[in-house]
Amino acid sequence: MSTAKVAISIDNQLLKEVDLLVKEKIYPNRSNVIQEAVKEKLAKITKARLERECSKLDTDFEQAMAEEGFSQEIESWPNY
């Protein structure tokens, strides 16, 4: 995986907490702490977006479509 260097500004107290994670050997360095935090935040944003989109679905319609597809499919299954 390729990486890029970036410069960020970070609150002093937050940086102390990051440094504590490194000092306690939970992470090998600041970059890993921040990279992991960004990954987790992006995953949460993606999940929240998916949840919002799913909440727009008409569950009765989706259930009916699933049952219709399943009933048609099961008729084509071979008998054992």
C-alpha cells in the first residue's frame, strides 16, 4: 500500500492522548494511530450512509419481491 505524507493541525490534548497510545505500545507511531482513526471514521460514515439508504426502502415491497423471487426459484429446484 502506498502512502502519502500530510501535515495536520491537532489539538494539544488530543496529541497527548495519541502519544500515550504510542508510549503504551498500543500503536507503533503517531501515523498509525491517526490512520486507524481515519479508517474507523470513514467506515462509520459509510455505514451510516448505507443505513440511511436502507431506511428509505419499502420493507413490505422488498419482502414481497423476495418472496416472489423465491417462490419462482424453488419450483425449478430438482427433487432429491
